[in-house]
Amino acid sequence: MVSLVYSNSAAEILAELATRVRAQQARDGALAPVRVVVPSADVEAYLRLGIAREQGVAANLEFTRLTAFAADVVEALSGARVA
């Protein structure tokens, strides 16, 4: 399931993401990866550190760049590989 969260405050987005990660790991188990789509490596680093600070650890997080995610969706829907 794709879920979109937006805000003008990075702290609010981080807190919401940490809550959702915690809930998904409680539901699916701590060993199940949680996929997070990000626009850049900088955002990934910020989120990874922020989640670790909120939860004490940031384990089994699978970060994917937005462009790679879009290419995966196109490939899954059309069968065509996007470069």
C-alpha cells in the first residue's frame, strides 16, 4: 500500500514516519522490511537517523529512490523495463 504524508515541518513528517514504521513492524514482525520511498540520499540519511533517534534503532528499513520506485511500478504494470 502506498501512503503519502506531507507537511511543511520536517519534524512532523519524521514523527509520523517513525510512528508508522513502529506500527508496521509491530503488525508484520521486526524482521519484515519496511519500504520507504525518498527523493535523495540526503533525505534517506535524515530519516534513518531520525527514526533511530525516535525508536532507539532503525532496523530493516528499505529505502528506495523515487525514480527507482517509479521505474519498478511502470515495469510491474506494463512489463516494459525503464532505464
